[in-house]
Amino acid sequence: MNVLMLLVDSQGSLVQREEFMAKIWQETDVSDEVLTRAISVLRRHFRSEDAETEYIQTVPKRGYVLHPDLECMGHSDRPQDGSGGIHAPRNSEATALYLQGRSLLKQPFIAGALDNAIDYFREALSIEGASADLFAALAEGYYQKLTFSQAGDKHALMELAVQNAERALVLNPDMAFPLSALAMNRFLSSDIVGALDLAFRAFDLAPAEPEIAMRLGYLLAIIGKTRQAIPYFELAISRDPTRGRYFQCLAQAKLCNDELDEAERLAKKAIDLHHLFAYDTYAAVAYAKGEDDLAAQRFTQGCLAMHSMFGAQFGPPEIWEKYAGQVFSRDPDIRKLVAQWLVISDGNDIGYVSIPVMTVLMRTGSAQAIFDACGNGPPIGSHGALLRMWGSVDTCRMIYTHPKFPDFARRIGMAAAWAKYGAPDRPVYPGPSQAAGNHHEI
């Protein structure tokens, strides 16, 4: 950062190598190679995906010049609104592209919306030049595509989100959304402690931003700290009551907290706002209330609704129509069979267990299959299913009281997060509900 600031202070003018050494490393004996590496890192962050402009120019044998067109737009004091914490560029054409992209980020489930948003932000960058705000917007676009679309290489999308978040933070280290994107990358890399550290920092920077609050609550809920997560979900809804996803997260948290009537109301609100994933929580509430037929009806209805919206992303519809009604069976043998068939029949060649199948594994208490699907980290395409395991019903207890759960929690970073941020709300193995023969595996 000191190298960058020295370049910024002399933007457009030559900064000699000797000046870097004298002002930055005056008390340290370092070689020219250290400065060369630092310049290389900065160039990687500033380089546009399309433009060939080298924003840090080398003057052979003398030093470096920061291109005069590179601009840090600074931190916006205006309220953030869920778009990535960015404000409009100065160029009118770039502004139009930015506004179009921002509007599409609010509609992630519309086919092609996120791809178009990414294209608009990239085009705006090609017009405006390097901008912390536009890099932040592009990072948010890639992160949302990773989160809300089954299509694309998830690891490549995460890498692109990280690259652009880092570019934004190099120019402006006090931006909440890039920090939030980096937090989710830490989470998916099994560093949940690092993820929560960054998520709390992002929230401190933008406490009024609903998406930032939601993501912090999400990470807390993932590690079983549901009661601590609930106020963040409620804050997100109070700031933006149009997002069905926020109602769904709060509904699931209320379900895990055994507030069944409130969870049912919130899940229904999420469905009314066209967040179809909430059908699963809506069904799980009925199961927790002992209304098994209603649970089967709701889950089947949800599967068919999601097929109508997402199509092939959810595998063969006839398989789901046949088995969906049995996911909430009270018979553990039927649940085991259903889970086995759905794993075998998962029609997605996407390199990970799909969102609907991971959800079924959670709802059927298929602990070993969940542990296998996660491997050494949260499943990059279906980690949202982990929210579902912290309830009090038998199928949830079969997961977090499973003898192998402690090793699973250690592998994906949960155990380390508990050591720093406190134990989950529910006792994990070995707990009072642990009994021989209480777990089935697939």
C-alpha cells in the first residue's frame, strides 16, 4: 500500500527507484526485487480485463509512473442500497451502463440478468478507466452469479470476484462489498473465522446496507449461531422488504429456533415475493408441526415450481415429482431410499452436489452423504443447504449429533469459528440425543 500511495502522491510524474527505497524501506535492507514484486501485484489488480493500458508504466533503469487517467473515486458517504456499495461514474455513457448493471443485480433469478450486469460493468470500466466503485460492482456481479446460478465454473467465478474485489480495495480499502465478497471466498475455503472477521468489518463500514447485514447473519447461521443471526436478517428486511431471499433466511432461522408460526409466516412471505426456494422451509415447518401430508404437498409444489422456473438446472422433473412427497417421511428407511435415488438421478454435470439434492440430504438427515459432499470445505454451489441442519427435529439431530460431525465441523472451519465466536445454539456430538443405531448413511 505504501508503494501505491507514493505513486498516487506523484501521479503522472516519475518516482525513482531510489525514492521508493528511501521512503518505504529506509530501515530495511531489501533488494530491487522487492519493489519489482510490489509493482507486479499492483499491475495485476489495475489491469482491465479488456484494455491494454498499463496503468503503472516503467521508465527503464529509473523508476515508475502512475498513469494520469487512473482515478480513485473515493468512498461514498451516501446510503448504500444493495447494489455493491458503488455510485455512478462521471462519464455519462459509463453511468448509464452502471445503472443498468446495478438494476440487474437486484434480479439475480431472471435468466441472463447477471451475465448482462457483468457485461455492462466491464464495458463501463473500458470507458471510465480503473475505478474502485466499478471494480466493486464487477466483483459483486461475479459473486452473485456464483451464488444464484447453477451455470458456469464456480471456482473460476469466485476467482474473478476475488480479483476485482482486491482491485477495488487497493484503490479504496474502506468499501464494504468487496470485503463481503472476500469473506465469502474465505468461507468457501474453509476459513470461517477469516470470513466472519471480514463480514463483521464490512458490517462496521456499512451497517445500513441490507445485503451486508444479511451475509453476516448468514455466516452466523451456518455455524449454528442462529439466535445471533436473527437480528441481522431482521435488519436486512427492515432496510429492504422487497427481497424474498431475506425473508427465507429469517424463516429458516426462526424454524431452527423453534418459532414455527413465525417461520411459516415468513416462508409464505418469501414465496409471495417469488423466492421459490422458500417452499422447502415452508414444508419443513409443516413437518416440525406434525403435519406430514401438508409437508409433502408443499415440498412437491415447490419442486414443480422451481422446475418451471429453472428447468434443467434441477435435473429430471419426473424423478422429483415421484420422490418429492416422500422427502419428509417419518420412516427413516424411506428417507434413506429417497436420498439415494435422488443422488443417483441428479442430472447436473456440474462437479458438485446440486442445490436441490443437497437440500434433500439435509431434510432426510443423510449425515454421511452430507459430509462426503462437503469434502474439505462448504459445497461451493450449494452451501446454503447448511442453514437447514440446525433445527430440533429428528432429521436435523441425526446430522449434528452424528459421531463424525466433529471431524466434519473441523474440516470445513466450523470448529475454529466456534472457538473464536462461541458455541452453536444446539449441542453437537457427543450430545444427549446420541444413541446407537440412530443414524442412517448413504
